[in-house]
Amino acid sequence: MLMRSADIETSKADGTVRIRRAILDDAPALSALAQRLFEQTYLAANDPRNVKAYVSTAFTTDAQRTELNDQQRRYIVCDNGPEMVAYALLRTDSKQSLVQGAQQVELERFYVDGTLHGGGVAH
């Protein structure tokens, strides 16, 4: 079952972290975050031209709107104050052969800002 409940808030030493389901209005912020975190994750180990080319098409605001409108996908985002700092993309119509079962859910993407690694955001 995908997240249908209200937002989840948890207090951290440096403030409140809010985990919530993304909405269509989040598309621009989600696009910027996805681009930044993909580059943060893959730029050092790959040809920067390839990473930039991929990011420029895969994480546009329109691409995020399309995925946010997809009934088989759910974005869960994490806000640290006013800033979106992490996201996960869940998918119920997985194309992966290892994801099986009547109520399957695939974790398609999961990114946390590198400055927050080890800080409990992913718990």
C-alpha cells in the first residue's frame, strides 16, 4: 500500500523534518532537487557531459509533472524547514522481473542531500 496518510513530522536537533507525499505544485522544486542530487551522486565518477545531458532531459519540471500525475507512481519528499532535501519514488507497476507479488511496490529512486547523510533523514 502506498502512503495515503497525513504528513509525518519528526523533530531533529536542528529543526523539524517533514515527510510527505509530493503534489503537482512540487514539480519545480522536485526538478531542481532531482537534478542537483543526481549530479551530486554521479558527476565525480562519470563524464560530466553525459551526466549533464541526462539530467537536462530526465529531471525537467515537465518530466516531474508527468511522473507526479502517474497513478502508478508516488513521490515522497522530505522537507527540512522550507527546503526539500530528499525524495523517494515508489512504483506499483514495476518493470523489474524481481519485483513480484499481488501488491508489489518498487523503490525506483531514493536520494538524500549528501550534506545530510548520517543525520537520520532516511530513518
